[in-house]
Amino acid sequence: MTKLTNEDIKMMMFIQDATRAAIRDIYDDGKALAIVVAEGEVGKVIGPGGKMINNLKRKLKRDIVVVEWSEELERFISNIFNPIKVNVVIEGDTARIMASAEDRKYVIGRGGNKIKLANILVERNFRKMEIRA
């Protein structure tokens, strides 16, 4: 796992205190915040009716992406793209993400931001890989 800065640790503690969810990793690109939570903890960050996540977005003034941790690389990658249903095929150091034609644009994201995020989170939590849609 990548070393966390003091700011990252402070942010993790703030979110953990606010949600009572176990936070495994956090990545802030300045526009959006990606939070990797322990298995089964996504609901704590979202809250009933999305109340908790909306409060966090308002307080932090940025978009938030919540990803559920998994020890299985394929499942972790799939969780990054949730709620889009994807199939993940890993061949060596490349992971190919396959989704329906309608969902492909959501898998890639505006300007490729979702694929970039997937590459960063996988490298931070597993190993360096190339993720393609």
C-alpha cells in the first residue's frame, strides 16, 4: 500500500469518525475523493437514503467515490466501477474491463477519469497494472 501523507491520515480519521466505517485507503486528486472501505462497510459511508455521503460531499466540497475492498483483485476492480456491471479479465499485468455498450461510457468516465482512478487504486492497493476498457 502507498504511504499516506499527514493530510490523507487526517481525512481518513475525519471520515472514519463521521461514518464509523473502516477506511482502508484514501486518494484525493483535488477534485474528487476516492475512499476504499472494508468489505461490508459501504452502507455506513452512504447512509440511509444517501444522507451521509451527501453531508460529506457538502462539507468537503468535492465529489466522493466509495469503493469496497476485496482481497480478490478482479472483485476489487469490479467494485471500483460499481454500480455498473462489469466483467474483469486479467492477463499478466493488464486488466480488461468489459461492460455493455450502453455502460461503456460510464466505465471510461469523462476524459477517462474512471479508468485513471482504477489504475491508481489498483497500484496503491495491489500492484502496478494497466487497466483498459
